[in-house]
Amino acid sequence: MLALKVNEMSICINSIDTPSVLTKTNLPVGDYSANPYIGCTHGCKYCYASFMKRFTNHSEPWGEFLDVKFWPQIEKPQKYNNKDVFLCSVTDPYLPEEKEFRRTRALLQQLQGSEVKLSIQTKSDLVLRDLDIIKSMPNARVGFSINTLDEAFRNDMDKAVSIERRLDAMKILHDEHIRTICFISPIFPGITDVQAIINRVKDQCNLIWLENLNLRGSYKPVILQYIHDRYPQLTGLYDEIYLHGSRMYWELLDESIRNYAKENGMEYVVDDDSMKKPFDAPPVIVNFFYHEEIKKNARNIRAKQSND
Ligand code: SF4
């Protein structure tokens, strides 16, 4: 199937057939990832997924095209019982176009009735549309990416909904007894005020994930130029971290969050076990700084535990 159109936002839209929407993943939070779309019209300046453009025939810039996936009905959703499924790893499940195409909703409907451990990650409050299905999935949790409380900075970085709307949606879900996550990512050195965000969300989420800004590939010069133009006082710090490889900033931030967590009665960990905590317990803060090393360490710890 191939239908091509351009919507009112000048996004070039294709539809594509795919044998399966679920793929195995090495992410620390999932056995499988699901991406009902290729491309992402939130168009974040720091998008780590923009490499996906290489695997498409699109000439449009990242953020200005979208392939809408169609896949056969998942015959045995029970196959995914107790598996962690992460939605999504290289797009957002609740892009504005999801209102029309409803592919994320289709996937949720196909998984309904299984005991899949679903993690939804989004920058949109459109997720509230699917509250009925999410509520019926006992292991589901919903995360919102929030790396600032400053709408002007947010507006410079992405075309998704405002931070206020994300916070309101998080509260509605949490009030409905659905576990929620505040994903503070990417943390921009000198700009993202981690403690202010935690203070704002701590009564409406169960988990707080922290991820540092990684700069690689084509968006590295874009972000460095942005910092140079808009935050010239931070140029030295960014050069130190992203041109000279210093980790000092992250080490100091790690220490300050450890102290903050202690003072506020919160757990601060590098592995995620919050699904086992009572719903009303204070949120657990999970540090995903240096993803690759953490994954390696977690694998070593698991291997050691299974040998003991
Ligand atoms: S929401 Fe995620 S996948 Fe989409 S553009 Fe932003 S960083 Fe990339």
C-alpha cells in the first residue's frame, strides 16, 4: 500500500505495510519496542532518532515526513505476557497525526487482554483519548518527557504540546491510578533544573527517569550553535562536556540529586523496580546517565546473580 499526501502542516505522509510492529530491543526498559510510525513530527532539535531518515526514501528533513505503518492483527497477544513493551523508541505514539490514523490505538486494542507490561512514552496529552484501554491494562504505565518548566525553551526545542498540558495529562492519569513517569530528558547542562521539575511532579508520578543530553551525529553542531546564540554564557561548559569529554557536570549533578533524594525520602537507583512499590509511595528516581555503561553493568550484575 502506498498513499502519499501532504497535510495542512506540510508534512509528507506515506502509508506502509509491515509484517510486525513489535521488534526486540536492547533498551534498558523494554524487551520489545513498538513504533506505529516512522518519522516524528514533534521535530525535536536534539532528536537522537533522526538517523531513521536513512532507512526511508524521504528527501524531506526529519520532522517533515511520516510513514504510517499498517501490520497484520497480532494473533496471540498472550505471547507478550510479562514482556516489557516500550512504545515508542524512535517516534512518539501520540503525534498530532495519530488523531486521524489511530495506529497507536489499534496497537493497544490488539494487545488488550494480554498481560503485557506496557510503557508508553510521549510528549502529548492525546494519550488521554486512550484512557479507556490503558485503564484496562493492569501493567501499563505512561511517561511524559519534560526537560524544562520554561515554555520558551521548550518551544525552541520541539513542536509538541506545552509543558503545562503534559503536566495536566500526567495528573489526570495518576488520579486514575495509572502509574506515571516523568522522563527528565535530555538534561541540558545549565538549563534543565532537575530539582525544580521533581518538586513540580513528585505528587503525580511514580517514577522519575533522568537522562543526560548526548550529542552526536548531525544534531551536535545544531545544538552547540543554539547554545552559542541563545546561552552564550554556557558555551564554555558545553565545549568542556561535548568537545573535551568532561564528566564533571554529570558527576556533580548525580551527587546533588542523591542528596536531594535522601533529604526528601526518595529512592535513587540505577535499576527500575518501581512497579513493585505501593502506588502512593514517593516516586523512585532512576538515573540513566551513560546508558551504555549502565546497560553493561546491569548485565554483569544479572549474570553474577544468576551464577550465585
Ligand atoms: S519526540 Fe522523540 S522521536 Fe520525536 S522528534 Fe522528539 S526526540 Fe525525536
